[in-house]
Amino acid sequence: MESSTKLTKTECLHTNANGALGIVGYYTTSNSTPVGFLYKNGTFADVPGPAGATGSYAYGINDAGTIVGAYKDSNGLTHGFLLKGKTYTTLDVPHAIDTVATGINNKDNIVLYWVNSTATLEGALYNGKTYKTTNVPGAANTIANDIDNAGDIVFEWLDSNGLAQGALRQGVKYYNVEFPKGLP
């Protein structure tokens, strides 16, 4: 990276079966533009989003090196993306104002969160064909963060007071996760 760039956030550390290390995240340029990146084999590569993107974030990677994330378009809207090889696919939950893809497993199942017409955050699971809403029961807002190869999903969710909590979904059952040193 250029000396004028600042690493903002590293999202996902992933080691695939052959031991190659892949890290995705994003950095901010000197003009405050976010740019997704992949760090692999000691080399950084930009993940700029599809043609026309004005900023990008890389959030997840699987063993095959398929990357998911989000990008902004020229209208300021946020879209999820899937980057397989050199081909981008835009991911937009139907009727969403904004969509962000956050995790992908080795079956290419993708978790996302999206903003609905009332500005509420909802979670979704995309299997390559259909989007299925998957919200933490009782949550005012749900953010699906990642998915493992067994299909288990981790979430951040907000209660009606805006307090953030964690949850795990295994199968159809949800488990709340509260860090014992966290604030009430």
C-alpha cells in the first residue's frame, strides 16, 4: 500500500486447505475513499468493487478465495458483491434500500444484512438463487456477520434500547452470546 493510505479495518483472517493465508478488509485512501483489499502470500491486492463503484469493503473469504463485501455506487447506495476469480456479481436483497454481504462459506452460502423501507437492519442468507430473511427473534435490528461450513450463522443484534448483543444460529435454534465483561 502507498504511504498515504491507512489500514482502517481487517475483517477476516482465513487459512485455506493448502495453508495459503488470505486476509480481507479495507483501507481508506488520502481522499477518504474506502477500498477493499486481499492480502495473500505477502502481497496486497485491491478489491475495488465492480465497474462504477465509488468505494468498496471486503468482508469475507472462503477456501476457494471467493470474496464477499459491499460497494457504494454513484448514487450513494450500498450493494453487496461476490467476487469469484475476476468476476463481480452484485448482491441486492429484493426491496432493500442497501445490502452488505459479510460472510461466505465453502458451499458459497452468503450472509448479508440489509436496510428495509423503515430503516431497520435485517439479516439474510443467500444460497446463490434465493434470499431468505434470517433475523434474531426479538431483535429490533439484526446484522448477520458470518457463516461457517456447517451453516451456523453469527449475528450482532440490537434490542429496542439500541444495546448490541451477539447471537449464534445453529439449525433453527438461536443462542444469545453475552460477553461477561460487557456493559449491561
